[in-house]
Amino acid sequence: MKFNLTLLMILICGSLTAQVGGKGTYSFLNIPVSARTLALGSNFISSDYNNDPNLAWNNPSILNPKMHQHVSVSYHNYVADINSGFFTYARHFKNKGTFSVGVNYLSMGKFDGYDPAGISTGTFTANDQCFYLAYGNQHKKWSYGASLKYIYSIYESFVSSGVSSDLSGSYNDTSRNLTVTLFGRNLGYQVIPYSNTDRDLLKSELAISISKKLEHLPFTYHIVLHNLQSPDFRYNIENTGVKNEFGENKVQTMTMGDNILRHFVLGGELNFSKHFVFRFGYDHMKRRELTQEQRKGTSGFGWGLGIKIKKFHFSYGSSTFFPGINANQFSLMTNLSEF
């Protein structure tokens, strides 16, 4: 078991190289797939070993027997006319582990097409799909998992496909309600590049998630450290539009403290009862990159609700990108064994 976990960590670290933010293909893989993860601000949620199969999208090591026969479907009203959907199903096999399968779909809507002369060529669509298979298993306080993803993307007449994998290892201490997970995601390859373009890389990422449920309060907090393969995000803004006392452009420099905080996502879940939970999250990088100095609003913040009605778990999540522009997501989960 120790050898397996060591090998898993070597594969994760060895497959990741420092990359500049914003580069890499198939970026739709980074969009939260469920209302719970959107509200908490990140896909990298380790949590305890519960029955939510959506967490296996980026964290296959979280798959466990409690997810047996659980199915979930989500709808994500992203921004503008961009919408996405996610479906997943999990099943446990005794003495073999837990498997999950699913599909992630993103549609960017319809566009008007024109040729170089400006003559209309009609409308076209742009969408991405990803089909995945994940496996997870546990040994005492340790767990491990891996997923395989097939990606298919079509933008008008430009078609591309690729393969990717996510690897993760978790430590779960039930006596302290503590779970720590190391993730390596988007470890993949663009098999077929878009027409007349060079083959691009996927934006691989290394992250750590810590989740702990408080002993005397029905509250679970989540701390995520993401993009650890790129520890230094600092850059300078040369053209700030502000002059110094000598009439020169004033250069804006990112501080080390700001750089460190950009690697953090914070989230929490407050369980008022077994039928109702309130969630919230904060992504410092999103707030710094998307906010406006004149009107900061709630950029980078997210919130959501979880409600259980009989055999169904309903979740809603919302996250702010710009003032007045929110992403909203709805998820529905149930256990087929109860029917």
C-alpha cells in the first residue's frame, strides 16, 4: 500500500511542469461540475467519505462504498449564452473498489458566421464534451484513485480530441474528522489538434485540499491550495495610466503576500440539520483578476444551499465573476437503491 501511494505521488509530480496561467487547451475541464463545488469556490474538495459522487470528477480517491448506486445530474448557467451539464453515476464492487462514470458537456451557444469577404455563411455552434471513468479504493486511513477522460471538442468545422487523467491520494482520519488530499489533474495529451493548428498541451495542475469538520459545531471548512506547480504568479503592470511625480508611468507590482493568497480558496459548509446546509466560498485569485477597482462588488465570492427532500438531494450554487454577472448551478442527486 505504501508503495502504491508513493508511486501515485511520483506520477503526479513527475507529470506536472510550471505553466503560465491562461495557457492550455480544453479549459472547460476546470469549470465546477456541481452546485456544491461552485458554491465552495473550487473543484478540489476532499471532504470526508460521504455519498456525493460529483467530487470524483477531480478527486477519484474520494470514491467509497457510500456512493454505491448514487446518481447526480447538474445544470450550469455559466455566463452569457454558455451553458454546461454534468451527469455521473457511482457503483461499488465488493473487494474491488468503487467506480464512477459520467459525461461533462459545455455549449457556447450559436454564432453568426462570415467568410473573408463579409458574406454570411449562416450560424454555427461551439461545444465540448468529456466522457470519464474513475476508480477509487481505500486501505485503512488511506485512499487512492485515478480517472481516464476522453475529450471531444468541435468549434464550427474545427474538431479536436484528446485524453486526460486525474490522480489523487487522500488521508482520512475519522476520529478527528480530517481529510487531506493531494491532486494532480489534467495530465493529458491533445491527440488530434484543431484544423491548421499546432498540438497544444493541457493545463496540468497540482493542488492540496484540507477539509475538517468541527467537533462541537456542525461546520466543515475547506482549504484549497491550487496551482502549486506554479508557485510564483507575480507580474508587473507597466501601463497603469497613473503618473508619478516625475511624469513617468507608475508601475504596479504584485506583492509576495498577494501572490501567496492567489493560491488559496476557502470554503465552508454549515449544516443546520440533516435536511438543510448553507455553503460559501472565496477565491482570492478570481477576485484579484476579475474585480474592478472602481466597483469591486462580490467578485470571487460564492454561496449555495443544499436541501434534502425525501429521497432527493437538491443543491444550488452561485458565484460572482463581475458585479452583476453571476454563474448559477443546480444539482440533483439520489440513491437508486432506495427505489
